[in-house]
Amino acid sequence: MSTEAATRPTYGNWRRPRRAGLGPLGLVGTFGVFGGLVITLLASLISLGAALTVSVPTALLLAPLAVRTQDGRNVYQLITLRVGWSRRKAKGAHLYVSGPMSARPGGRFRPPGLLNKVTATEGRDAYDRPFGVLHHPARNLYTIVLGCEPDGGSLIDPDQVDVWVALWGEWLARLAHEPGLRGASVIVETAPDPGTRLAHEVLPRIHPDAPPAARAVMEEVVERYPTASSEMHTYVTLTYGVPGGRRVREEVIADLAIRIPGLLSGLIAAGGGAAYPLSAERIAEVVRVAYDPAVAADVLTARAQHGGTGLEWEDAGPAAAVETVNAYQHDSGVSRTWLMTLAPRGTVRSSVLRGMLEATPATRRKRVALVYRPIDPATSARIVEADRRSAQFMATSGKGMVQARAATEVRAAEQTAAEEASGAGLVEFSLMMTVTVDTMAELADASVAVRNLTAAARVLMRPADRMQAAAFSCTLPAGILPWEQTLVPHELQEAL
């Protein structure tokens, strides 16, 4: 009797595009090196002193570009981060107070930071379902939020999981053809169940004439079971830019309403379960609970008893918030956000992020955000061909172990080029994780738990020090795209 072991599919082959330039200098640094050499040679025709006068300052200016940290940042980027934090702290921008007792007009609780200027409106899709639209006036961007309840991975055949992964990749590839799409994100939020959700589901359904023993059993289940349960929510945000200048908001909402059914059908096919658009009130509730986790039970109670809370976007923010170097304090919670610096190397299985996505006992709330930047087909072809040429050059220019590692790079680049030529999409992605606890003293234990989770997932992450408030906003389902909020254009940052 012989048995055949079922093989589980593996995934991977994600890689960073190679920077153009000499070593770690980048394109800008390379131009600076060659430009400095030319000027130094011309100056040497005059005198040796003139050549030294040109070469020494050039070397001092270019040296910080060659020194990089483990996550790829150079010295200039680290200095800019520290200077920006010092300026914000000197201006008091790291403090936020809202409400009737603040000096802000209106006396309402608007979200702080990157969300302060955002406005919320609502539209109706083809099935007459309400969906919220967040408008970012600084960049003239519009965000819609989709909610879904993904099917779990337990008792699912590997073939079915492989089909879901393939359909999810197809859905991401379709985003590159979405007109005006600037970016997307998938946010998985987990938190311990406060107990009200199960009580509202079970207690109203107990028949008045039920036997006392059965009633006692159900009440005991409601009382004890929530201590070991958790709630999980999944949100998908899509942020669009308005091409061709500024359009009327009603036209933009009508355009988005036509796209929502197709986007939802793709999510459902990729294992998203029941998918639906979130209304403006529901988006405000999610943001409100994120800033003040203590009101989560009240929000669930109001929604169960009255069908909604009536909360508006202008009241979704905290009453007070304080940003420090490595934490963000807001109402009843203290949060810390981590940023991914290196994706898992090699091949992984579909359950690589399961530990990070599940609820963590030592935290009040946790959000894991996967941020995607779709690349149009023309740019994708140029990127994969450039990576292919760079990998082939490295494989033929080295010896020994360097050549063996470069051969692996060649195989990965060839596979990526072949898949892109056959119609696959190219997407840049990153991962962010926000953990919220009750007090500052609990952050140390939460940091240890995060290190254990990231080690099990083979993901390298670092705390978003000196930008905790902005990173916190990026993990909310509000459509904040990091590359759209920087003063330096994204293309120039890649050249550095």
C-alpha cells in the first residue's frame, strides 16, 4: 500500500527593482560622481589647489548618499526625518486638541493630521447601496472603502487556496487598468470581542417559554465565551485621482458608483466572502473606534439596537492626541506602528501572514495594512527588462559565491519578465502594522509580541519613529497613500 503526500503550493518571487547607478549611490549620486570628476579634471588644468577645492566638497556631499542603513535609507534621509520632527515639535504640531474646549472653529472632533482636511460624502451604487467617498482636497483624491468577510483557511483544500491566490493576483493586476487609480490597501483589524456582539446575537433569540435549563446554558455561554473570542474586520480602500483637471464631485461619485459592482465581484471570487461598500457613517465609526478603543462596545450596542450610530466624519477624531518619538497617544489608547523593510525571502506558503493577522492577546486593537501601488503596463515592461539586464550583467561579472547568488537573481528576473509578457501585472507593495494598548507601560510587551510575529512570518520591520501619527493614519481605512503625502516626488526618491 502506497500513499502520495499532497504538496502544498508555495509563492514568492517578489523582489526590489534595482536602482540605477553605482552601488548604493543611486542615479542622482552617480550623476554627481561623474559631474564632480569632470569638474575636478577641468580644475586640475588650472592648478592642484583648484582641483582639491572642487573634489573635497564634492566627496563630502556625496559620501552620505553611499552610507545606507539596513532598510535602505541614506544619511540625508535620516537627517531630514530628524529635522522635520524637531520642527513639528517646536511648532507644537505633535499636540492635538479638538472639541468645544479647543480653539478650533465649530467645536467638533475632526480627525487630526493627514485626515484633518478630508471631507466625507455619500453616494449610491447600481444596487442602491450607500457608499462613502472621502475627498482629500490637498491632492484632489477620492477614496472608497469596501468591506469583506474573507473565508477562513481551515479545512480548505490546497487547490482551492491556490485558486484564491491566483484570482487575488488577477484582481490586483486589474487595478493597473483602473482609470485614475493611485493606490489601494487591504487592512485587517483584530480586537478582543467586548462581549456585546455575541449577547446581541443570542439573547434576543431566546424564546420566552424556553426551559430554564436551556436558558441558563445560553446565558452562561454568552457570559463566558467572549473572553476567548475576537472580532476581525477586513477593509479594502481604493484611492483615485481625478484626470483632466478638477471635475464636479457629483460626477466623480457617479463614476465610482459604476465601478463598485465589478470590484466587489472580483473580491468575492478571490475568497473575500460577503463583500459590500461601506457607508460614510460606517467609515466614521471605524475611525472613531481606532482613536478611542473604549467606545467599541458602545458602537456595537448602538448599531445592534438602532441600526446605526448617526456618527459623522467631523466627529470621528479624538479629543486629544500626543505624538512622541516612538508612540502615539490618543484618547483611551496608545499606539505604535511598524513599517516593513524587507519582505520574506525565498518561497512562502499561503499562511505566512496568519500569525500577524490573528488577534494578539496583549493588545487592545491591531491593524495590519498591505499597501499596493499598481504600475501601468508600459512602465512594468520597462522595469522588468531593466531588472533582467541588470541581473544578467551581475551574473557575468562576478566569481564564486557572488556569481551563484547572481544566478538566482537571473532566474527570478527571467520568470518575472516571462509572467509580465504573458499579461501579469506588476505591483509595488508594503506592509504596516499598528498595535494599540491601554497604557504606555504595555507598549514594551506589545513590541516583544510584534517581534515574535514578524520573526515567524520572516518579515523585517522597524518602528516608524518620529512619524508615528502619519503612520497611524496610513493604517486606517481612509485612503492615505504614503507616496502621495511627501514633498519630494516619488520618482526623485527612487533616484536617490
